[in-house]
Amino acid sequence: MPLTFAKTGEENFIKKINGKDDTKRFLESLGFVVGGRVMVVSELGGNMILNVKESRIALDKSMASRILI
């Protein structure tokens, strides 16, 4: 299921990252790796605030939908 369907405050594990190689590398550089933990902190007008590797990162929903949990 895409990360955009995750509930706020619920911890999930990344199972797969979809997209072109550049997109995958970009997300991996931010800490989104297969097997890693991710938690939705909040959603603000089409953007998601995510907790990844003890950091908070904002992604738009189109980018977050490429991350499968």
C-alpha cells in the first residue's frame, strides 16, 4: 500500500520504492530505504511530514505515493 494511505502516528516499514532510477536515488539519499521505518507525523495541504531515521522530511503526496509500505 502507498505511504499516502498510512495513518498519522503509525509506524510502518518500507517494502518497495517505485519510480525511475533518479527518483529512487533521491528518496534513498533522504533515508527512504527498503526495510527502513517511516512514520507520518502530519499532513498539510497535499504535503506529508514524515519521520525517517530520526529526521523529519516533507514530501508531496505524488512523491510519497511511490513509497510502498
